[in-house]
Amino acid sequence: MELEDRVNKLNGTILDAFTSSCPVSKPKGKAQPPWWTRELSVLRKEVRRPFNRAKRTGDWEEYSVGLKKYNKEIRKAKRSSFRTFCENIASTPAAAMLHKALARDNTGTRLAIRLPNGAFSGTEQEKALALLSAHFPDAIPTTGDTLFRAFRPSSPDWKLAKSLINRQTVRWALDSFERYKAPGVDAKAGRGALASTSCGHYEGQSSTASHSQGVPEGQGYLLAKSFRPISLTSFMLKAMEKIIDHEIRFNTLKQTPLHSNQHAYRVGRSTDTALYALTEEIQGAFECDEVVLCAFLDIEGPSITPPI
């Protein structure tokens, strides 16, 4: 199938771009640990001399005293370096590195996941299906081209997509990313990837996702929601989002402006302006001795359909 060939080509382009940008290299020499100091280097040389002398004379007392002092200084240097590192943590990446190092013994273990029926997963397949249904509840299990029969856009949809997704718009969207934000694929491959997305289809290799831990308090690793999916196809969705966002802002909103009470997706407005408008309505009603009825809807996630 032509679409499969396009997606395979895109996957190969991504891998080639990654290997070209990040070639495998071996470090030269042995890197010193961050706690190593010049004083320790001098002290190691001083301990080495009594050791060589003790091998000739058989008197190990001087060497034992020097070795004890050397080991003591190493422990002090390690504690001081770790204390300095913890005190200088001022950003999320550094804290995340520390958390990963402390939890290293737990992240590599294979644990069972609690299923919706209360039981625990017994195989890797059950765990994968539980993660898939938790994070992608609208996904359709399929083999072959079943998905294309289940979801096929109409002719007006294809006409609109053709007017939005073309060589120029895809290149503009990818070039608008910061450096190293997205792989540098050509417009043809990008268009094929977005065409694949429009059919609701993601090829296995290019959409491979890994899961990293984001553990809620008190739940541990028992729930599927304790893991966060990371997909390599996010840059394609971000490119499509930029193209659609540009179309909405500069074309659709000019023909059909948003309502004055719409506070989302508008420059200069936010939840603060929405709350201010609501409190103003409530205060006006109280001043006129009127009754105010408010309906609040809390949506937990983007895939939740609340009853009305």
C-alpha cells in the first residue's frame, strides 16, 4: 500500500536524521567523577609511594595510615559534592534526574497493573492492552486495513484537508519549530504522514510509544494511569496543529468571530477574565435583588464525555 510505504519512508528518515545528528562515539579516556578534586589526586600519589615501599620492606604501617586518611577524604568529598548538588537544584530537569537516580531500583521492575475488573494483569499482553485502553480509550483494535473501512473521511473533508495540507504549509509548520524541535523531513514525507493521520492510522514502528512513570500519591504502580505515554509521532500532530491553528485564526475567525463571552482561544483572555465576568454578573444580580443560578461542569480529561 502506498500509504504504508510513505509511513515506512518517514520512519526511516527520522531514524537516519537521528543517527546523523547524534552519532555514536566512545569517550576518550576515563572521565573523573564530579566529586573528584585536585587534593585527592595529590593524596593518591602520596599513598602510592608508601605502598611501593611496603612491598619491598614489608612494613605496611605507614601505608595503612595513609590509606585510612585517603579513604576518609574520599567519603568527605562524596558527601560534600552530593550536598552541594542538592542545594543547587533550581530547575525541574535536575530534580527529575535526582528522582530517577533515587528510584532506580523500582523503575526497572516488572509489575502487574490492576485491571478495571479489579484483577491484576498476568501477561505482558494484558498489561499493554490495559495501558492502551486507559490512555487511548477511542482506539480501534485492527489488523490490516480494517481501520480504513471503519473510518473513511467524506469528499468535503478531503477537499478541505487538501486545501490546508500541502507542500508549502507543511514546510512552514516544520520550519517554525525551534532547532532540534522536530526531525527535518521533506515536505513530501510530512504530507504522507499527515495523510496517514487523517485516516486515523499510525504505522507500528513510527508510532512506537514508551511509558515513563508519573506516580500519583498513594497509588504506586498499580494503575494504568500511573504511566504516561510518550509517542514519537508528536511532531506530526504539532505540525498539523500549527496549520489548523493558522487557518482558524486568520480565516475562520474573520468570517465567524467568537462570541463575546468566549474566553478560551482568545488573546488577552483567560480563566481570570471568565471568573471576573461571572462575578460581575452575580454582583449585578444581588444589587437588583435577583436570584442567580450557575451551572459548573468539571471535565476530568479530554476523552471524558460528561452526562448533560
